[in-house]
Amino acid sequence: MHLEKIREGLLVSLAATYEQDPTRYVVLSKQTLDSALAREVVAELRNEGSVEEQVRGVIRLTDRGYSSYKNKPLPYTFRTPNFGPVVA
């Protein structure tokens, strides 16, 4: 659960940076670098080819990562429950 939240938060930030300048790297905060969970997420994204890491803690989204992010459904999308017909 925490991994997914960290992953989604990181991807949202990286995608926003990518949309401004696809060549720009993002420097992760010390708090993020100190988190074992965050380092695990970065490693998974790097192994998938979604993130490129210049040096430890300096990353950017790859073209592949951005495409994957844009094609993935939003994590917090709510579906309208089917309560039956609406009576007016």
C-alpha cells in the first residue's frame, strides 16, 4: 500500500517535470533518499525502464515511463456504483 502511494506520488511529480522539459532531471529530497521504501520504488522504476538515474537521487522519467504513466488509469478514479434506475 505504501509502495503504491510513493510510486504514484513520484510518477505524478516526474510526469509534471517531463511535460515541462523531458530532458530535465529531478533531485530527490534527503527525506526521500533516506526512505528504504522510496529507494525500492526508484529501483523498480529504473529496472522497468521507466526512470533514468543520472546519479543516486537524480532521476527523470523516460519516454517509455511517460507513455506508460499516461496510459495507466488514474489510481484514485471512482466508479459510479450501480444502484438501479433513477426515479424522478
